[in-house]
Amino acid sequence: MKKQLARPQKPSVSQALYKLVETIEWSVTNDQDISTIQWNDPDVTKPTDSVIQAKLDEMNTEYDLAMCRHQRALGGEAVQYNDDGDAIGWQDTGEDGYPPIGEQLDYIYHNGVDAWKTNMIDPVKARFPKP
């Protein structure tokens, strides 16, 4: 029987704004699009789009790591989700985002160390940069 675990929530513009400002006098038409923010508080300066995007990027990195942990908690075989949250397939990923060691070694055998580093390691390092 599969474990029932709450799936992490994808970060939204609203969540980023809640973390950045104390006012709640704003609205968002599309919670994945910064350009749809309507600012209604004349006493509080709206954060710039680049500040909001930086917060969203930070939250998305945390979300990606939380998804890896969530997937690993489901037993190592992990559901991949598209942007709408629909399950689209299965992949075995580690908590850190790297493929299983057997898959990595097979990739090195068939493609070489340089291709392994470029195609398997560098994307994970870019997705989860060191703080």
C-alpha cells in the first residue's frame, strides 16, 4: 500500500508577496504571473518585479528540494508532475535531485565522464545552488 503524504505546494506570486510585505491590500489575477499584481496600498511601496521574482526563485528552489524529499518518501519511485500538478510519469530521484548511482555509472560507461558531468551533474547543481 502506498504512503499517503501531502504533496508540497508550488510557490505563487501571492505567497512571495506575503513573505515580502506586511500589507494585504493587493490582488493578483494570475498567481503565476507577476505582471497581474494590482497594488492597492498607497502607504506601502510595492516591491519591484525583480525583488518579487528573486523571492519566487528562492521559494521554487525550496519547492524543488521539498518535492525531491516528498518523492523519496514515497519509496524512491517518484512521481513527476507538470506545471498544472498532474502526474506525468515516474522517475527514481534521490533527495538531492541526482539520479540513482547505477544509472549514473551506466551513463558514464556509455557516454564518458565529461558528458555525465555536463548532462547529469551540472543541471542538478544549477537547480540546487549552494547557499
